[in-house]
Amino acid sequence: MTRKALRLALIVMVTLVLIRNVDAEPGDIKFTRKEAGTEDIAPAIFPHWVHRLQFKCHVCHDAIFVMKAGVNPITMDAIEKGTYCGVCHNGKTAFQATFEACTRCHRE
Amino acid sequence: MSACTAPPQLVSILFEKVPPPGQEVPPEPVVRQPRRPPYQAPKPPPIVEMQEEAPRTDWAALLAQLPKETGGGTDWVRALNEKFIEPKPGLDPKAEDEPMLDLDVELIPKGAPDFKVAYPHKIHTQILACTNCHPAIFQMEKGADPITMEKIFAGEYCGRCHGKVAFDAVTGCPRCHLAMPK
């Protein structure tokens, strides 16, 4: 009986892990928001894989982004001023961070 | 009624600009501004250039075509070496690649020579600059960094990338420890 339960638990765990990894790629960064009052907007997800298809690591690291989680104070203001994501996401190199494009980064 | 029949002298005293009889000044012509501005043909509307949204690249479809590791993840090294992807070396279209460094560094753990690692600079310098790792993560001096698997699993040294954006050290043993069975 316990064996059956263990086996079932194992199957459930493996399935959960597989389901979790269907949508996300390794290296995706889900940012945690430090600013209060904007909880109704989904936090941004950075997909490393889309970016590394097009650029080598050293294009962004470490000149634009320091390679350490949580040390880059990325804000929408900073992006609009052309720093962090805004270096490319300005409508020239990549899509601009406008109100039409919110959900391309801010998604569940 | 008596005012209407009053003599004209009295009227000129009571009201201004009524000259006494015989001295009437001809009235000044009244000039009125037009009630509305004169008609002007409207300007033709400016020609608006419709900007169509650039067609989006289906990156997910491209990712699906890349070679895979045995674990199911993308094999980025093969993808790069077999030209599935050609990532640009800079934001400037004229940016040129930095030269690769073809140098293998042998790392032999004390008392466990079978776990020898030949760290390939070549693969790493294809996509990374020297300053990405040196000297913040690895010192330039051989043997100066006490690299252990525990530290790598904890996200230090190789674990800064491996397990996050590069193959996981947990499942990729023979990719570094070349003597281990594949």
C-alpha cells in the first residue's frame, strides 16, 4: 500500500515538473517587483533564449546588465531613458517598450 | 408727448451729438467688420504614411529546430558550431568578433585524477568576453580558485552560468569530466 502511494506520488511529482517546464526555457528570468502599488501588472519575464539566438553574451554582459540576480535596478523609467532593456528596445534594434507592447514582457 | 413737441434747442441740450438746426454734420459712414472670416478653401489633409508593424519572427519555431541535449534542453554549443544560430557580436552592425582563445586548462582534483577536467576556453570565448569571467568569477592564475562541485551546485564559479543558461552540472558530468562514461 505504501509502495503504491509512493509510486503515485513520484508520478505526480514528475508530471508536475514536466508541466512546469513546458512553457518556460532554462534561463528565463522572472523579475520580482520591489515597488508596491503595481501588483495588478504581471511582473516581467526575460527570456534569455530569444536574446541569445541573436546576440552573444558579451553584448549585454556586463556593460548593460551585471551578471548577478537582483543587482540591476531596472525600472520602466530607466528603460524609457534608454538604459537596460531600453538600449535595444527603443523601436530601432527591437520593439519599443510602449503601452502596445506591455504584455510582451509583462506576462504570467 | 410734450418731449416730442419740444423746441429743437432743448433737445440739443438734453442729448449729445444733436446739432442745432442748420448745423447738421453728415453722418460718418459706419464700418463694420465682417461677422465671420472670409471663406478660405481648406488645406488638403497631409499624406499619412501607414506604418505597418514589422512582421514578428517566430523565435519559438527557431528554438524548436535547434539541436537538443540528451536531457531535452537546447544544445547551444552545437547550435552555434553547426551554424543553426549566428548571434551578433555587438549592437553595432559593423561590430567584429573578438578572437577566440584556443586554450584548454586542465583541472585535476587532488586525489581524484579520474575526474580531470579540460576546461575549453575556445567554446566559451565564442560567446563570452574575457572580462565576463576574469577576474570577478575566476582569477587568471591557475589553481588560485578552490572550485568544488558543491560550490558549482550552489551557483558559484561554473555554476554562475551552468545550471542557468548553460547545461546543468547535475546532468552533464561527462561534458567536463571527459574520462567519465557518457
